[in-house]
Amino acid sequence: MVVVVDFAGVVLHANSHSLDLLGWPPSELIGQPVEILIPGPLHEVHHGHRTTYTHSPKARPMGSGLLLTALHHDGHQVPVEIALSPLSGEVAATVATLRDVTERLETSAQLLEARTRLEVLDDRDRIARELHDSVIQRLFAAGLHLQASTGRPDTTQRVSAIVDEIDEAIREIRGVIFTLQRPSQLDSGLAEALRVSLSEAARLLGHSPTLRLVGILGTVPQELSSELLTVVREALMNVAKHAHATKTEVSLDVGSEFVTLVVADDGVGLPQPGSVRSGGLGIRNITERAVRLGGQATFSAGELGGTDLRWAVPRTGRAQST
């Protein structure tokens, strides 16, 4: 749809696509103020933008990065993409080209939903592997030990050791459940959700981790907030499983461009290359989430004597295309 508007905001011309896109016959649009195509609450704002544009007209998209809507003749709003271009000639006017982006938005929503489903499946696959690799094998071994203990003189000691193995398996199950859960407190804000996650992690860690917040957390998009909580829970689970730490510090810094999460502990430190812990699923999941969001995750020896996780991603939280 193409509309020509003079610098006073009056429609001078509209092509036939105005009827298809917005239900307006061209003859009914001509002579009308262009605000007739703008949702009512935005009339004053649009008038100000239009006045600014007339002082320095140039070809450019309108409302770059924003979701724009045009008002249909029947009153409903149509999501559109608008390009502006000054008209050269005797009449000072602007040519506005409108394109319906409803289908594109629906496709984007479907892709986001599909990606979310894939993440859920990935989480389930990870949990299945962790349960199979650690918990199930541990319980299976405990059962074999119990069978082998029947009638032995050292039965008491062997059963005691098996009980310890079962307790450890229960602790790992709790840890898997902890990383799987998505805190409902996100509706109360990111800060509150972080505090709840740290409080829940205290039972696994054996101590209460500290939390330091810098910046305006309210500017973090909802999707990125959810990713942050997942990474925090995964990181704390790693500390509980492997670090044997007595102190854990979590800090979140929301900057103008990047959001940086640091999880530091005073535990046993980084695993040696080639060891059983080296390159574990937790480290891999945390790293992959950072890369998918256009950032990076690093693991290094920390000031507390253990490991520092530094997870930094752009504040927009937009996933990279694959």
C-alpha cells in the first residue's frame, strides 16, 4: 500500500492496495488527515514525529525496531512495516509504503514456540542421561551390594556403605529436580526469582549463597530473565555436585549492552583435563546457552580459591539464528 501525505499531514494520494490492506477505498482516504490510519492513543505522538520528520526528510524505515500498527477501516489494528521517502517536486510531501507483516509475526511466534519445545526436549534428554549415568547406576550397584552382603560377617559395615550410596543418589535426584524446575516467582521480578532460587539451592549446597545485584533488572527481557534463572540453577547444581564448597557468591550486573552473571565458589577448583568431571553436561549446557544468545561463558580459577563462572550475553537476549 502506498500513501502520499503532504507536510500538513493530509493524504494526497492512496493506491488501490489501501482497500486490500486497511479496508479504505482510495477515494475515501484522499483529503483525510493521515492520523485516521493511526490508533487513537498514538495521534499526538505521531503528530510530533511527523513534524520532526518534515524538518529533515530522508528515506528511512519508520519506527525501526518497534512493532507498528495501522488502523483498519473496521477498527481493528493491522501490524505493518512502514518505509518513508520524501517526494521531490513542487509539492512538499512524503511517500509512505505500508506492508502487512501479520504472517511474518505469526511465523516468528511459531519458530519461538518450536524452539521452546526443543529446549524442553533437550532438558528432558539431559536429565535422562544424568539419571542413567549416575543415579540409576548408583542404585543398581547398591542393589548388587545388598545381595552380595547376605550372610557375610561384615554385613553391618557393607549395609552402612550402601545406605550412604542411596543417600547420595537421593541427593542427585534432588539436584536434577532443582535444575528442571522453572521458578514461578519470575512474575514478581527477576531479583525475587533469583533470591528464591538461591534459597532453594542452599539445601543442596549446605550453605546459603550470597547475592549481589547491579543495574536495573527491570530492563532485562522476559526471555533472557528465564535463561538467566536456568543458568544460575545449573551453575549452583554444579557447585553442589562437584565443588564441595563452603561459600558461594552470585552476582548479576545489568549494563547498557551486556548482562553479566558471575557464580564463584571456594571449592576444589576446575577439573583436570581428561578427568571424569572435565567437560560435563552442566558446563556444556551453560556454554551452549551463552553462545546461542550471542555471548560467552568462561570458567576460571577464582579469587575464593574454587571456580568462577562468568556468563555474559547481550542485554537484548536475542537468540542467534542457526
